[in-house]
Amino acid sequence: VLRDDFRQPPGDVVVAVGEPAVLECVPPRGHPEPSISWKKNGAQLSDKNERLTIRGGKLMLANTRKSDAGAYVCVATNVVGERDSEPAELVVF
């Protein structure tokens, strides 16, 4: 089972260059409990990026750059399938 509704979809975030940014997401309830990943502008984010941490439903960006700006989507996945949240905009000024 994977419900449609995200308990907390990510919200828009505005940060200054060099500041940390945090996007939070609480996935829909599911059985088994869904895992969380993130997409930026439609592309899967890799945790190979040393400035990026995904812990629970939080996406944390350290030392934000202009290039980090964009539309972020929280993806909940389990054996049944996956659901995308509404996109949240990260604005870096």
C-alpha cells in the first residue's frame, strides 16, 4: 500500500549563497514504509555530492550555490510504486 497524500510536502525555501538550505518532506503512509529520495528539475539527486545530506525526509544542502536553485520533488518509493510530491522551489540569492 502507498497512499497518495504526502503528510508534509516540501515547501519553497529562500536562502542566501553560502547558507545551508533544508527541504523537509513527510512521505505518505505506506506498507512497507516508503523510502525517500529527491529529484531536482526532474533528475535524481545523488548523495555522492558531499554538500548534500538526505536524512529521513530532510534534504540538507550545505554551503548553497546559485546552481542549487531549482524545483525539488520528494519521491516516496516502496514495492507498490512511487509517488512524487508537488515541487518546491529553492531560491538562492
